[in-house]
Amino acid sequence: MTPASSPRTVNVLLVYPEIPDTFWSFKHALKFIDKKVSSPPLGLVTIAAMLPEN
């Protein structure tokens, strides 16, 4: 095996910070539409899709 094709382990810690409770966080408005979040964390989903499966 050449070094370029050798398997290697990748450790990644994906952290989604909590949004502060402000007017723009919509935390209180979500109760009215019976939702927990207004939108998914697309940045984390994008990075996770770029990582190898194993």
C-alpha cells in the first residue's frame, strides 16, 4: 500500500453552540407553532456529509 491509499482514522467533534435567548433566536415564538427548532444546523450537516462513512 502506498501512503496516499493507506486507511487512516479521522476524529471529528461536531459542536453546535446554543443560540443566546434574544429576539432573533425565536425561542419563545416556536411554542406557538409547536416546534423545537426553526431550522436545522445546516453547517453541521454539511461537514458531516463531507466526512468518510467509517
